[in-house]
Amino acid sequence: MNPKNTPLWARQLNTPLVCLLTLLAVLAVAGCGSGDSSDESDAPADSAAVETEDDKPASADSTKTESKPKKKRERTTSVNVAKVVTGDLVVPVIAEGTIRARQSAEIRTEINGRITRILASEGQNVRKGSLILKLDAREYQVAAQEARSKYLQALSVLAVEEDSINVIERSSELMEKIKELERLEESGAISREERLAREVALDVEELKNGAFRVDMVAARSGVTAARMDLERAYLNLERTEIRAPFSGVVSGLTLSEGEHVVANQTVCTIVNNTNLEAQVGVLESDIGNVGQGRPALLAIPALGDTLRVTVDVVSPHFDRNSRTCDVLLRLEDTTGRVKPGMFTRAIIAGERLEDRLLVPRESILTRDGRPLLFKVEGDRAKWLYLKLGRQNDYVVEVERVLQGGSLSPGDRVVVSNHLTLSHDAKIKVKKTVPIGDPWGGKE
């Protein structure tokens, strides 16, 4: 229809109607769009509800297993233990010093002469009486023969005069009186000078009675002097051989064969390296706890060894400068490892505290400034906080338990792998080790 041919009222009526129809059409389109959108938003939910192979729920058993948490395995620590003991706690006295030989002698010549033989060498072990060197003895042999000749000559003169001598021996009564004087001197009733004076008076009395006539004739004929000269010649002849006065090691032997030596010249030094002693200085404050016969440990750092010895001598004098007292501890070394002059440290048994509750020193730990140990109860380690008393290098005295339980002789305490242990930690005992106290704690 041509709009121009349409009446005016129709056109006026149609305009709002068109608008209304247009609005209804728009609303209808909007409603359709909203329904489509709703369908699209529901689609993912429907698709999420679709079960896939991977998303299917597990069986009841597997669900139960996954929901129950796994139990963590408890760690077990392997440890060594030792038993608590009761016994004496020995507080040691520490002293330092050196090893020295008990026998050491500088060998010197007693006569002049030329060396004909040297039978020892530097560092050689020699026995007592072994020949070290020999001097030319010919001159001394001649002197001995000459002295013997003079002695025989004087003896022949005495033999001629002896026939006319009425020999009177000392009476048995006189001999008994002399013995009585000796007994009085030994008991302290008379002095040595008084004894000699009384013996002279007795001899004079016997001489008046005719005794000692042979001795007088021997002296007058020269037999006595000749006999002494002969003894001296034999002695010098013996001195041409220089021998070791005791067994030991030769040191400082620098002489050579053919060399001439004079009297009192040093030949060598003999050191007995078997019979040794440690000379240590004990402080004045400790000497009251050191006595003869006390057991001791002698540590020799150069050898990495410790020897068991006893105290043999305690000097009565103190060194004013160091305020120490010399103590000697004797030992024998047949191996030759211990040498005179070596440094040594003596650990001497000092004060003894009787009947104490003792634990190994290795068992004691310190946490938060407080001493504690771990006591074994079944397969658990229980800590005990302690009050400690005296101690040495091996054991510690427990005065009382402050916290954690009780401690008695025979209880086991942890001595290894316990630095990181906690209270009630699970443990496994590898072995029970003894307490290494050399002074004698006992179970």
C-alpha cells in the first residue's frame, strides 16, 4: 500500500503500534538469547558430571588406605654402656720430671800408661767385669817382681830370728774382752774412740806378757814393709786392665789404641739402662698425699706408653724456688726403649675417698649448664640430671640425682653415641664395657 494513499488516522494509529510490536520483538529476541545462554552455562556442569576413566572413584579398600596416615618409623641408636659401681675414688697427684739411670759412672784411669787394646765400642752393652781397655803392663810386671824379691829377702831374715822367739798368742780371755768392747760400741754404750783406747790398753797388757813378738820382729826385719810394697805392685798391675764396674752401655769412648793416658783421665761413661728411675717434682701442697709404696702410672710421651710403678723414695727436703719435693719411682726396662733423660709424667695415687657411687667419665654430658647422663631402661634411654662430686680421669662421683629417677650400683649408663640422644630415645645396646679406672672401683 502506498503510504501516501493511507489515511492520516491510520498512519497516526500505526506509529505506536509499530513501536510496540518492535519492542515485543526485541524482548522476545532477548528472551531467546537468555535461554540459550543458560543452556550453555549448564553444559560444563553436565560435562563435569560425566565420569572419565581417570576420574572414577577408587574402591572402598583403597579409599580407606589412603585416608589412614602412615606411621613414621622410630629411629634406633646403637650405643655402648657401662655399669654404675661403688668403690674408692682415688684423686691422683700429677708430677713431671725426667728419667735417669740409677747407676751411671765415669770410668777413669788410676795409673799412667799406653793403651794397647780397646775391647769395647761406643754404645756397646757390657756386663759387669767386662774388659774395656788394657794398658801396657810390662813396667808394672817388673815392679811387682822386684817387690816380691824384696819381700822374700825380708821373710828369710824373719825365718832365722823366729827360732829364738817364744811365740805367745793372744789369750782367749783377751779376745773375749775385745768382742765385748765391740758389742758395747754397737749398742751405743761407748763411743768408737773409747773402744779403741780400751783395746790399746789391753794390747799393751798382753805385750808385757810376751804377745805380739812375731809382729815386732817382722816389722824390725822389714817383712811388713816389703809385704805392703808387694801388694801395691800387684794392685798397680791389676789397674792396667780397666773393667766395667756394673752392667750397662758404654758412652763417650773416644780414645784410640796407642794413645798415652795419665792417672785420673776419663776413659768413658757406663750407664745402666735397665735399672732406671723417674725423678719428679711433687708440689708442696700435694706431698701430704704421697708416700712410699703408693701405686703410680708413669707416662712417657716419647714412647706413647704408660708403665705401672710405685713410689720408692720421697725426699725430706723441698726446693725453695719451685716449692717442690723430689720423688723417685724406680723401674726396670729390658727392652732398651726407655732412655735416661726422657720427659715423663707421673700420676700418683693420692687422696682416697672410700665407698662412693661412681660412673664412667664418658657417660657425663652437659646440657644448659647442667650435668646429666642417660640411664638404660629396657630399650629406652632416660636422662638423669645429677649433682657431681670429686672425679679423676676415669670416674666421677655422683652425690645425688636431681631429676629424672634413681641411680644404683649395677644400673647401666650410656657411654657412646649419646651426644644427640633425647629423653626416652630408643636404643640398642652393642656391648657393656668395663670402667677403666686403674685405682680400683668395684661393682
